Amino acid sequence: MNSLNNTLFATFKVFLYLLILLGIVGLLIVFIVIPKWIRTEEVLVPNITGKTYYEAIRILDDAGLQPAKTIQEASSDAPKGEIVAQNPQANFRIKYYQPVHITVSIGVELTPVPSVIGKSQEAAFDALTSAGFRPNRVSSVHSENYVQGTVIAQTPPEGGGQRRGSPVNLLVSRGPTPQSIQLPNFQSQLANDVVSTLEGVGLKIETQYSSHPTIPQGAVITHKPGTGAMVQTGDLVLLEISGVGTNENIGKPLPFKHTVSEEGNLSRHIKIVIIDDYGERTEINQRYAPGTVIDLERKAVRVFGKTRVLIYENGEKLPEVIYN
């Protein structure tokens, strides 16, 4: 019995010594080995901002680090493929197994420049601002094709791709070049011929009707300014016409408006042909921005009798409009 007790006591003492030894080893690991291991496994994050993606990978690898699996992309002024941000920041200490998150530039976001050709200056400013561009210098020249105040050209041109906020310069029409004209004697000439001639050189017309014993109905009795007077483009000429007031003698304003298709940003070539009792003629043959309203009445277009209006957009014929 005593022998068994001695054996058990000896075994317990060995087990107790082992526990004490394990405790000492554990304390050594906790307070000495682990802190030392933790300190030696921290590395300094290198600065990779401004480097290319492949340069950044090499630099991280040399430092014992790796990029995160998910690479963030962002639009910026930096060249495409350049690192624009990193997390953690440079010179920050991290454990070797912690990833470094990087953000790569996809370059500048480019936006097509909308066409403002044919729009009024105010409408052009609104369209450019809405598209994210900045209206800049405005120059003006005389134009026989574009009414006063409408855009003739733009720089940069429509389409392509420019950075948002880029300036766009405009060239705006000042209307037809002023001409000095000496009025001939229009007496006894047909009013419709006189009106077409005067409006063709940019003069404004007003009419009044009177009875006359010898001048045929529909012909000019007199005009102000009179024969030989010098007038300029935009001046007013008053015609006195024989007969009872009627638009048949001098034509009638054409109440026609056409809105250019708003499909896309590029300008469209518009051709408008008028066929009436006076013949066939092309009134519009130029480019306009999408959404531009073309108002022939504002352009003082007159027609005679039954009238057909033919419209073409980029060469494609649209349904014609008929006026009786």
C-alpha cells in the first residue's frame, strides 16, 4: 500500500514539474518570442502613387507586399494606368500579409461636343453648359446664309471627345453684309417682282393700296424712298400698289417651321425647297444643330398661290407640307 502511494506521489511530482516547465515556456513565448516575431514581420509601405501599375507591383513585391485582389479604377487627369491612390499610405507600417489597396487611373473622361451650328447664341450657350462645356470667346462675321445672331461655326468642332469643362469658341452671324443700293424707278412694275427683288437684297417691305386710273392692278404706283435714293440692307421701303389690298399681288408670308431632328449630337444638313406659282427655289441649304427651329416666316419668306414645301435632312426626304 505504501509502495503504491509512493509511486503515485512520484508521478504527481513529475506531472507538476512538467506543468511548471510548460508554464515557464509559455510565458517566454508570450512575452519574448511573440513580440519579437510581431516586430520583425512589420514592413514599411512604399510610395507607389504616380507609378504605373506594373511598376507598383514590382515595388510592392520587393517590399514583401502584395496588392489587394480588387483594383479600384477612377477617372482622373493622370495618364491611363497610373496609380492615383493607395491604402495604407506610404511610410505606414503593416504586417507582410496585409494587402495594399491601389486605385488606378482610367484616364480623362472625354465627352462628345454637341453641335450648336444654326442655334441662337443664347441657345448655344445653354446647350454647351448643359453638356458640361464652357462657352468661351464669341466672334462675329457677316453671313448671307445665317440670320443675325445664329452660330455659324464652333471650335472645337462637333463630335469627337473633349474633357468636361473645356472651352468652346463660337462664330456668330451678323447677318448679310450691308449693301448700299440706289433704288430704281419701280413704277408700273408688278408688285410681286419688286418685293422679291427688294427682299433679295435684304430690304424690309411695307405695302399700302390705292386706286389709280392708269396703272394696272397689282403694279407699283410709287415707293418711298423714291427713285434714285440710296438705301442699305435692313432699311424699310414703302410700296404703294394699285388696287384693293390683297396678298395675292405680293405673296404671303410662309408660316412654316421645322425642328431639326434631335437624334445624336452632330449637326444635320437641312435643305428646304419651295414650289409655288412663282416657281421652284431653295430657301435653306446648310447645317443646323439638333433641335434647332427653322422659321421661314421669321426669314420673311413669301410664297405665291398653292405652295409645296420639301424638306431634306442629311439627304433624306421628309413628308412634304402643302399650303393652299
